[in-house]
Amino acid sequence: MFRIGEFSKIAQVSGRLLRYYDEIGLLSPQFIDPETGYRYYSARQLPRLNRILVLKELGLSLEQIAQLLDQQTSIDEIRGMLTLRKAQIEQSVQEEMERLRIVETRLQQIDTHGQMQEPDVILKAVPAMQFLGLRDVLPGMNAIQHLVRRIATTVPTMLGRNNPGHIAVIIHSSLYDPEALDVEVGYLLIGNGPQAVELSKVHMLTQRILPAIETMATLTHVGRVNDNHRSYGKLATWIEQHGWQISGEGRDILIQLPQSGEQDEAVIEVQLPVTRRDHSALPI
């Protein structure tokens, strides 16, 4: 057997942690010398200690760990928990990296504001169009992108000979709430199409007519989907500087979807309906 200092070196954990585990009954010494009070541990206790450390790294509380140890959790069960935790950590890392990217693009937007060249904004009339879409409240842009990919991979095969146009995204929310966006996603149809298409047991795409827009200010965004706020900023600056005002819900027309993931480049036509600003009503 080994004294606590020796065992802490063998296991590569602190003696203070071993004493704490002893206090709460999670891992007690194999033997305590009644005369000296020295704690002695056995190498046979290493598997239990390693289980404790693994479960701790998986994010379980010490109380939960004690229950799992009492239930004799198998290595396969722990490995399954580890796989799940690994996936959660990887997802968290991806989300944090995406947040950093968004912060970087916001900083770039600040740096270039007032210095950027005149954007290639096109004013055009948009006719009424048939639209096969699904409206739902979704928790943020990643959920919207997931729905776009699902519709893009599922719906065209259901339309038969009907040729769908581009996917359009319309945000109906009066205020931008990243946790709850009232959004409509679907296909602009070329020619006739079905009145409804079942995406799942609880989600149905239905057809309606998107109204004609007399004047639509448009700007083509080329880049990552999550960076299109930069194009919105350019378009809004142009609208304000040229005496227009937004007069309705905008549309994102996905000319080219990312090839394989969110990191890939997309081509999006950002559309905002506009009317001439009443200079007597608002300050310039």
C-alpha cells in the first residue's frame, strides 16, 4: 500500500483532493494507521478514482457521481456518456468560435463605416410571386439555416416536374429577437406548384402569393450567411443617404446556398421594400 503522498503522485491528483474525497465518503483510504493516523491507499483503488475523475470531467456533481459508483456503472456506459459530453463540448466550441467571428465582423463594420465605397444597390420593381413556404418561430439564425438546408434537400424531389426557383427567407418579427424569430422559409415557384408539401408530421409548406413590391432596394451579399448583417448595414446606409425609407418586410433571396456548411460562401440578394422619405416628418 502507499501513503497518501505517494498515492497522489501515482494517481497525479492532489493530496488535498484525496482528503476531501475521504471526508465525503467518495474514496476512503484502504487503511488508516490507528497510532500515526497515516492514510494508506492501494493500487486497487485507482479504477474507482479514475471513474470519479472521468465522471467529474463529464460535468456530474459529486452526489451524482456517488450514485453512479454505487450502481456499478460499467465502462461502456461511461464511454457512452463521454461520447455525448464530447459532442456537447465540440458544439459549444463551434458556437463560441462563431461568436468570435461575429464580433470580428462587427469590428470590421465599425472600422469601415464611413470609408466604404458606394455599394452596388439596385432599385427594382418585384412582381407578385408564388411562394411555397413554412412559417415558424425559431431560436436564432442557426435554426433558420438548418431549416433552409432541410427544405433545400427535401422539397425539390417532392415537386416533380415543377421547377422551384430560389429559396427565400422572410423575417416577420417586428423586432429582431435572436431567441425567437418569426420567420418564413420556402421556395419561390416558377410556374404552378402544389398547394402544400409535407416536410414532416408537424411541418407543412403551404403556397401563397407574395405581394408585388413597387420599389425594392437590393444588394447582393457574397460571403458567409452569418456575415450578411454587413450587407444589411451597407444597404441601410445607402437607403438613408439617398432619401428612402423602409416600407415593409425584407426578403433574403438565396441565389447560391453554401456548398457544405456554414463556413462556405453563399450568394444572397438582400431585399428591402422602400418608399421616398417624407422629409417633413423625419430628421435627415
